[in-house]
Amino acid sequence: MRGWMQPILESLDAGRPVLIAGPTASGKSALALAVAETLGGQIINADALQVFADWRVLTARPTAADEARARHALYGHVPGNQAYSVGQWLRDVAPLLGGPRAIIVGGTGLYFAALTEGLADIPPTPQTIRAEADAILERSGPDALLAGIDPVTASRLDTRNPVRVQRAWEVQRSTGRGLAAWQDETGPPLLPLSATQPVVLHSDTGWLNERIARRFELMLKGGALDEARANLDGWRATLPSAKAIGAAELMAHLRGEITLQEARDRAVTLSRQYAKRQRSWFRSRMGAWRWYRCDIV
């Protein structure tokens, strides 16, 4: 077992749920598996892209061998053309909390915030409005959507994240109220942080950047290009699962628009930028969690 995991495992008890957050490629899934095998429990996905069925390799979902070692839930259970919200994730998680001890792992901070802080009960977005948002985003980019969001909501958004910008625009367009107003009426959380054992992984930036590059190389060797080829028919940049990092780049390569090296370089850069945004989010929102270094041999 990796040395950095040992202090974490020794700090956990076998009763309460465990939450494991961290940036992409930090070793979250390996730690979750170690917790499950050492202390028992079911591993539950909290990554917004690993829910989709059409990208297993590219989103670094657990392998079939890993799934054979411990119980896993909410991985690859959503068709790639079907929208999936944090509210739906909470509804899917709720019945699982009554089963084996939950080990909830992922890099989507909003999922953890909704789980431990509560989530506003916002009506579902009509498909016509989602299609309108998709069209604006594809035609003019996220700034065009940002212009239609109220100032209070805009001040709380990660404006560099087009998914969050689009969600805020859709809520305002469909309900006539800003997302911030809905959030301010949030009900009690499904799983209060005090009832969990929350862990955040962190590391030296250079170490993580190297891991990101190595992992993408392993993805290519492990079949990511074949996975992209299988998804090429019917591919659209507006599909919910199209936000998987590296997907658009591999599709562009398969269409002959860029070389494989260019696709690789772009995907690695995007992954590093995503990890930076994750680290910023965790620092601002997860101060009460237990922080552990994952770059210690």
C-alpha cells in the first residue's frame, strides 16, 4: 500500500461515511479502494463526468478489475446524450446512504457541497430552454450567457466554467429568478459534514502536472482513442458527456483536423487548467475538511 495512504486509513473509523475529494489524477480512486478493502463500504461516484456511459477510459472510471474488488455505484449509469444535474445525483445517492457504509469519492466540488450543505429545490429546466442555451453557447460562447445572469448570481459563479454559467442562465430563463435567490432558500443537507469523515487530497503542483501528463498517455495506451472512435457517429459538442476533457480533441484528431500529438498536448493542458480550478474551489469551500498530501512516497 502507498505510504501516503496509511495515515489516512489510520485516522478513519469503520462506522461513518467517508468523503474523498481532490483534483484530477491525485489518487482519489485508489484511496477509495483502499478504504473499502481495509474498512469496508461501498464506493459511490461524485464526479460529474464519470456518470456517463460513453467515456470510461477518458474519464478514468474504475476498471472492471477495480469494480470486482469492491462495490461501486453511480459510475457510467447515464447515457451520454442525457442531461444529469447535481439534483439528480442527490436523488440517486439518497437510497445508497442506507446501505453499506458510503465512501463517496470524486472531484466535483458542487456535488459535495450539495450533499453536505443542501441544495435549492429548483424546477427542472425545459428541453427547449436547454437547447436555446446550447445554441447560444456554441454560437457565441459563455460570455453571451453571462450577460443574461443577474449580478448576485454572477458574483458567485466560476465564470470560467461554461457548465456553471449555462446552468445559471437556464435557471434564470426558465424560472424568472436568479440561481443565487434559489440557493438562499436551500433546505437541510442530505448528509451533514459533521456526520462524515471528509478528506481532501493535495499535492505539489509540479508533481500533479506530471501525473496528469502520464495518465493521459496511459489513457491513450488503454484505449481512449478506440473509445473516441466508437463515439464518433452522432458526436456533437453540445452532448452532456462531450465535456469530458480530451473528448473534443480526440474527435478533432479522428476527423483529421489535428495530429494525435496536438490532441494529447491540448488535453493535458485542459486537464491541468481544470485541476487548478478544482484546487481553488477546494481551498475556498473545504476549509473544514481534513487535508492530506498525496505526493509523499
